[in-house]
Amino acid sequence: MATTLKDVAEKCSVHISTASRVLNKKENFQISSNTRKRIFAAAKELNYHPNQNARALRLKA
């Protein structure tokens, strides 16, 4: 089963939207550098890759 954004968020004990904003590199989102590093490390550890089909549907592209 593929790793989801929810899995990454749960591993870091953050909300899904927080993990999403960090992984999508939102510039105007203020979060501590420690939390940002934890989210990127968890994504790498869990081998998280965004689902491109779902992303295309969401962005309507």
C-alpha cells in the first residue's frame, strides 16, 4: 500500500494540512524549522511520493 500524506502527518504528530503546506513549499506559511525538517525526514523515510493523478484532479490541470 502506498504511503499517504496522512501517514507522514501522523508520524510527525502534525495536521495533514501542515504536512501538505510544508511538502508543497508554501512560502508564506510560518512553521518552525525543526518541524519542517521532521516532516521532510518522515516523507523520505516513508518513501512518500504525491499521487500525480489525484494532484491533477485537485488542481484541475
